[in-house]
Amino acid sequence: MSNLLKSKFLLGVLVVTVLVVGGVAFLADTASADCTITSTLRAGSTGTEVQCLQSIVGASADGKFGPMTQAAVMAWQSGHGLVADGVVGPLTRAAMMGAPTGNFPAGCTSAAGYSSTTGVKCDSGPSTGLPAGCSSTAGYSPLTGAKCDSSTPAPSGALEGGAGSITVDGLSDFSGEEVGEGQDDVEVLTFEVEADDESDVDVTSIKVELNQQNTADSEDMDDYMESVSVWMGGEMVGEADVENFSESTGHVWSKTISLDGAVIEAGEAEEFTLAVTAANSIDSSDRDSDDWQIGVSSVRFLDAEGVTTTESVTLDIDDDTVDEEVEQRFDFTSSSAASDLELKVSLSDDDDINEAHVLNIDDTDDTTGVEVLSFEIEIEGDSDVTIDEIPVEITTVGMNIDDSISKVTLFADGDKIDSKGVTATDTDETITFNELDFMIEAGDTVLFTVEVDINDLDATAGAEVANGDSIQAQITATERALIDAEDESGDDVATGDMTGTAIGEASIIYDAGISVVVVSKSTEVSTVDAQPDTVQFTWVLDVTAFDANAYITSEVANIVATADDSATEVNVLYTDDSSVASQLEDFTETITSSADTVTGDAGAYGAEYNGDVLYQIDDGDTERFTITVSAENDAAGAEGVVNSVSAFLSSLQWTTDDVTATTLDASTAVMNGYTFNMEDNTQTPVKTAK
């Protein structure tokens, strides 16, 4: 073979060898079509993506990111012009998946070797601005397949510009934050890093320092927290576990936390946040008085020229004073306190249950499911709450609890959650509903209802159920303090974090009687020159009879020292120049109704009802009643000049006894005063000065 042929042969072999070696290197540096990495990988990661990573960096593909894999990753990063931190973040992933990164000459994918298209050293200078693998705008890149005249901007991971610098400034977004037990990533400090106009920068690490100032409490980080994380733009860019922090003199804890993906464009600023993840359990003696300070003492960054610079930040973390640029206080507390937890008890707006009314009780059989209290529990703050015990006080008048009530039941949003018997031999017992394990999510409100089963009426009355007895259910401040509840971290909700009460009104028991609905109330005033001023009060009521016919008096009387049980009572008051309220004697009153009338018989209630007109409401019917009271400001009247008048509907007199029956024994007949919800009818005092 001639020398010329030998030279051609050797040249051909050399070219083929270079292409094959180059091809093998390229395939070993990028992922195969069926191998992708989509998440950040670091020491301790496991799985198929770790296997993919190991195949790229030449480590044993066992799917476990250990020290050998970390060393291989760091070597790979160093060889590709990346920060060798051993963390596979956005920039490293982009390089491994075949996306060119870095600011290299055309034809280069790293700072190593020479350009495959121009022959220049890959560490010789900035990019031509062409896609990687291109030496001109003609054709396509042999490395990426992109058109060489593409106007696509540089990849997001590439740093553009020249030599760069940064400015670090503290922000006042947080001060004295409380970190609750078990809470994750609680923000405690913010600062801003601004890149100058000359270069993009990649913030590669920051040095974080902490110190617990109260020497009476533990000064060890691991007694309080699990990790410290760094965030930029709402994304975590770095994190360090407590065991990776170093302790120095004065119990100062420090760690240089590596960051990934913290790129700041030239002339722009980004906000960084330090967040703390608390331990699930912190000794109460420590968390009640601890006083932590946290700060940043340096920021390390890479500019577009590949120069790494450390920007020092003044920090004296153990001087018990927050006086540096990037420094703040925070402390630890129970999770309920940190989440601004408040358990609020209140009456519901169900007036049919909570306002005083008549309870229709059977005279021969027990009456079950009688609603006596409707209340709400609202959870404010950021923590869910699990309630284990709710106490409710039951009081009675005229009957002992164990003789009158057989069972008390608690419902939550309509579902039964517990039921209890009673034991009290007197008129007061606190029923504790327990082992509820009932969770209320943060921000939610749950409606609770208390029902009782009441025994039948007892003809002998005494300590057992009788007409006219009453029952009341309530959660006062005393019961509220006994509510047993835990926040989502398992800490007891403190008494100070519970507010409100739920006090229902006492309701009266009858096996037959009336119920009243106030339809309206009104006040009219007339002031005409040279005429006495007048005022008229009007109440419109709907009255329903149940389980018997009912009779209502047709008379209205002013309340006097001795109650007049023969007439509906209205308390009419006036004030004179002395502003002293007195009883008004001169007024006109009427009561009208849609009900039929009957005439009272002397044999029933004595002479006072003989011939009197009473309104009869048949069992199950509802009739409308209108009561009016008029007063005139007449100087000649018994009260003289009146400055104001007010009226209060006190009671509506009724009975289920047949007032027309001559055989009814007047000594046992009872006229009852219906007083429930009458307080709502107090009229605002009206000035009627002449």
C-alpha cells in the first residue's frame, strides 16, 4: 500500500473513531427515550428516576441515591459547567435530558473540550447567540435538531451577560412569628436579592444562622425543629435538616444551604423566604418562653462568566438584638396558639327552640325527642379541631330531673352522636357527652341540638312532671371551659382559646294549652297644635290551641301590685319632668279577636267571670288577637304633663277549663298567664310632650 493510501486509510480510521467516540460520549451524557427525570433528586432519593440518573452519570443503577451516586453527579455537573452541589435540580435535569445549558460557544454543550463545529475551546468565551451545535444561521444543529436561524431565546437555565454582582436587603414581612408544634414550612424571615444590570446570577447557596436567646430553655435546634427551608417566588429552592447544622460557641447553629434553580435575571430582584418546620412535640417548658433569632450571613452566587462570588452580610446572631439587615425573631408555641385557633360557642338562630315557649307533653305516655337547645360551634384559625367532650347543663323548676327526664341526646348537623341517662335527684345536672371524637375543620361551623325524653304527667305532681313545670338547657362559661378538644397536632385547646355561651330560655310544660306568635307591634303618635298629644300601642298575635279548647280573656288591665288573673296584663309607664318612671293610670285599652266568644259563668271562676265575654279557640285552631293601648297627654290627668310613655305586654290570660260549665269547681279552676316571648313586645318610649 502506498504512503498516500496509508495516509487516507489512517485518516478514515481516525475520523470514524472520533465520530464513534463522540457518539458514545453524547449518548452516555443524555437520557434515553424511555428514561426521564422530572423531579429534583438528591441524597436519599429512590426510585426509577434515580436509576435513570445513575445510568447517565455512570453509577451503579440500583435506584438508591447514596454517596457514590452523589459523587458521580457532582463530577458530571463539574464536567458540564454546572454548580457541583450533587443535587439534580432544573438546570442539571435540563442538561441530562438533552437541553443545552450554560453560556458556551456554538458547538459546545459544556466548558470541556473543543467545539465540534468551530474547533474553538469550549471554555474560550461567550456564545455566538446561535443554538448549540450551530456555527452559522444555516441548516440545523447536529446536537439538538433546532434550526440554526431560530429566534428561540436562550434556555431558561442559561446565564446571560458578563461579570455580575448582587445587593442583599432585609424585608419586614415577618417579625416575632409563632411556629406551632408540627407545623410545616412556617415563614419567619424574608430578604431580597437584586442582580445588577450586567449579568444574570444563579444564587447557589446561603448561610443561615440561628440562636436561642433564653438560656433557661433548651438551646438545641433538634428540640424545636426538623428543618429550615429556603423559598424563592413561592417555590422551595433549598432545604437543610437540623442534623446538618453545625453548633459553635454560644449555641450558634449554622448551615450553608445549597440552592437549586434560584436564578435572577440582570437588573431584577427576587424575594427569598426562610421557613421552619417544627418538631411534632416540643416540651411545653421550652416553647412557652423560648426566643429564637434567625439570620443570613452570606449569599453565594454564580454570574454569566462562571465566576462564583460570596456576598457577606453583617450578622451578630447571638447578641439578643435584632439589629442586622437580614435578621428576625421567632418562637415556638402550641399549634393552636400559632394557628390563631378559637373555638366559639353560640346560640343558633332557631328561636323556636331557644326562646321560651310551651312544650306540649303527653299526659299518659312519655314524650321523646323534645328539643330544648340549639347551638353552634365554630372553629376559627388554621387548625382542625377534634372534640371529645361537650357538657350541657339541664335545670328544671317544679320537678326533679331523675323523676322527669329519662334521656338526653346530642345531635350534630342532624346526626345523633351521643346519648346519656340522668342521675340527679334534684333540679340541676350537667350532662357530659363524651368519647365523641368529632372533628370540625378549620373555618367550619357545626349545628348541635340537645333533645330530652320527658316522662308523662303525674297526677300527684310533687317532684314529678306536672303542668306549669319548666326545663332549661344551656352552655354557660362554666360548661364551655370543660369542653375537651384537641387541635390537629394533638394539643388540648386551651380554655383561653374558647369563647361564647349558648343559654336557652326556660320553656314550660303543658299537656294542653296555647302557643303564641307575635305577628307585629307598632306605635303611633299624634301631635296636633292646641290638642293633647296621643300615643297608641298595638300588638297583633296569632294564638293556637293544642290538645283542648282554650279560652282567652277579653279584658286588658294595667299591672298592679297584685296581679289580676282575670285580665290580660299590660304594664303602661310614663315619665314626667322628673324623668322618674311611674305607672300610668289614665289609658284606654281594647282586645279584639277573630275567635268566637262565650260568656263566663259564675260557677266556674266566681263572680268576676259571671257574664264576662271570653274568646274561645277550638283545639288545633289559630285565631288572631289585636291588643291596643292608647294614652293621652292631658295636663288635667292624674299624672299631669307626661314626657314619654312606654308599654309592655306582660301576659295573656288563658285557660283550658270550660269557663261556661256551671259544674266546674271555682276553687280548682286555673287561669294561666302566657308570658313567653312577650318581652319582645316592649315599646320604645315615645315623647308626647304637649
